[in-house]
Amino acid sequence: MLAEAIPTTQGRVYDPEGFYDEALLPDGSPRPEYGEVLAAVLEDPAGAVERVRRKLEATGAVFGGGESTAPFVVDPVPRIIDRAEWQHLGAALAQRASALNSFIADVYGDGRIIRAGAVPARAVSGGEHFEPRMLGADLPHAPATVIGFDVIRGADGRLKVLEDNLRTPSGLAYAEAARYACDAWLDDPVGSRRRALNPTFAALREALRSAAPMVGAEPNVALLSDGPRNSAWYEHRELADRLGIPVLTPERLRRRRGRLYADLGRGRDEEVHVIYRRTDADTLLDRNRRPTWISDLLLGPIQAGTVSVVNAFGSGVADDKLSHAYVEEMIRFYLGEEPLIESVPTLDLGEADARAAAFERADDLVFKPRSGFGGAGVVFGSDLDQSGYRRLRRLVAKSMDGFVAQEVIALSRHPTAVGGVLEPRHVDLRVFAVTVGDRPAVVPAPLTRVSFGKGSLVVNSSKGGGGKDTGLLA
């Protein structure tokens, strides 16, 4: 068995410890697509890590902004997804993207799903990212043109959606960086059968063009960024380069008579028709209900119909974790179909029965603020002593609509080079759907995120995680 041939720390054999392993079968033998890949990595795991590190360093791939900038770390052991699983995942997430966009349009339009009782009104109006100023907005494009789905696999081997990211999902440039760095050292036996990443950027370019509020002439598209202080500044520059569009910071934009203008590199002001917004500021009102700077800059042109923003303001109403509890109902309501992929079971703690059930089995659940991200405010019930349990109950009682509870999923593991040997580490998968017109499609540039800490479930780069190249077999 290959598992017994993989050296790990302190002389132990590679042991997934009961978790689903993406590369090995339960008997320890490699899954069909992994045999040669693992053999190649095992020749020199430490050397592979160093070669990937040097290649990434040459590209300038970093995560974080300002003084907190750190290298983006890529593990040299690629993840491989076979054709049948990717086809199913693509169809399932395209279905999900279609329903989520229908939900956003409906929320700011007729509100049919609320009137039908399929989603409670408090799941919308009580959310931090519900934008009353977008009510009645006539958008010429899918509100959430780019969606990043966080997909996980549990012990049963089935893929599920943990989160839907519909405001400023990042990762596309990091997926490309991971591919480049790993290709630089690994003569990958599956390389000739692996799908290329290039179609991703063509699809995104077309989606941005199709979002323009005009017909006929070629629209001017720009990426709006906070600049070097933004944690994804590296990605902003890389994406703009691949898309052939300029990166603008707020001070370079000017608003005149309901239109937006900037010097796009040709030495004169030109009208901007599409903004690919990647700023940290993503709401029209601040916590004191006052207009934000981005509202002052963009809301007028949006309302005048002279500029489109991707993703549209207010899209966050659908990536609220409380909305996540109802996505499968959205699919049934808008599409008349059964979901092709499950959500991680999520309890709406605003419902009395669900709240009682959650606290009866708190040890099996993780409690999350409905609008949090990056792991902020997350509490595992199994970590609580009696006083911590009482504090959690008081906190939820003060804001029953402010929290959800989710099933704890035993994230799958993947062989990862740590300390010169291969160790099992937890992974998830960020998959992107891009909608051109009203046609959502999953693009072939998923990013596997990995936790480098033993037993850790935190895969975010901002918390010490990293990435893996993800090869899709054609």
C-alpha cells in the first residue's frame, strides 16, 4: 500500500486518521490518477517545496496588503479532479448560480419568494448587505456576475457547498499562480490530459463586456481597487493584465453629469461603462446609515443607467449565511428543479424549533455570525465549557437573526509537503461561476486551499493557509 511507503514525521506512516483522503483509497493505495504524481513528489518533497517557492517568488505572488503582505504559499502536491466529478460539479454550481442571481433580482424587484413564504423576510431585510437604495434597480446584467463557491468533501465522500461568495470573491489569479509554480518543477504525468486555465479569462472578459449598460459600441471596462493596501492587490493587477483592462483607484475616477470618467491610459478622460469592483468598501451605507465614499462615487451613474458595477451592490444579500440556509429552496422556487449539490446543513436560529434543536446538539455544530467572513466570530460547540455555552446562548438570544448553526463537516485531506515529508492536511475547493448575459458557467480554474497546521481546518491565506494547483482531467 502506498500509504505505508510515504514517510512522515517521527517515522510514522502516512495516516489520514479516518478522514476522506483525496489521493488515497481507504486501503491506502493511490487513486488511479494519483499514482505517478505521488511517486514524483516522493522523490524529493523538500526540493519540490523549494522550487515552487522560488518560482512563486519570481512572479511576485503575495497575499495581504500594506505592512501585512506575505508570500502566497503553494504546496507542490497537486489536487486532481476527474472528468465525471468536474462535469457534475459544473452543472450543479451553474444551477446554484442561476438561482442565486434570480434571488437577488427578485429581492430588489417583486419579492415573489418572500410573499410565497419560501424565504423569511428577515433573512433579507435584517442582513448587513441588503441595500434599500437598489430596490427597483434595472440591472442590464446578472447581479452576481462572478461567484466563488467554497466546496468541501466530508467523510462520506460527497461534495457540499459550505459558502457562497457573491461580493468580491478572490482566487482566480492565485489559481493561475499555483498552476505556473507547480508546472515549473513537476513533469506532471496528467499534464497532457489536464484542462487549461485560459478559457476562464476569456469568459470573464466577455461577462464584463456584456454587463455594459449600452448596446453597439465597445464598452470601456476598468477594475476598481483600493490599491496596495487591499489584501488582494496582487490579484487585481494580475487579473487586469489578463483581461486587458486598466486598474483604477478611487482618486482617478471623476463623476460628471451622471457619468463616470477616467484617464484609461490614452492621455485623456474617457467615459467608463463597466466597473469590476474589487474594493474593500462594498456597501452604499456605513454602519451609521450614512453614504459611503463608494456610494457617493457610483450610485448616481448606476441610477442614471450609465455605468454597471460587477458585482452589483446588494449582491451580498445572497451570500449572507442566513440566506445560505435557503439556497436549496431558491433552486426549487425559481428553477423548478431539485438541487444537484447539497448545502452544508444550516439552521436558521431565528426559528424557535431550529434554535432549540441547535442547543440540544451544540457539540455537533459550529455557530457563525450571519455576515462574518474569514472565520471571524465562529464558535465550535465542542470547544465550549459550561460558561462558554451560557455566553453563546445569551449572545444568540440578543440577536436570534444574527447567527446560524451548521453541521461540522470532517473536511477531506490531501497529501501535503510539510517539513520535508508528506502529511495529510485538510483542504477545500473554491470554484468560480461566471455569468455572461443570463448564462452561468463554471470556469476551469478552481483553487484548492490547504491548511498547513496539523489538524487545523483553517485554509484561508489570511490565517496561514495556502493553495494547491488543481488539475481537471479533460
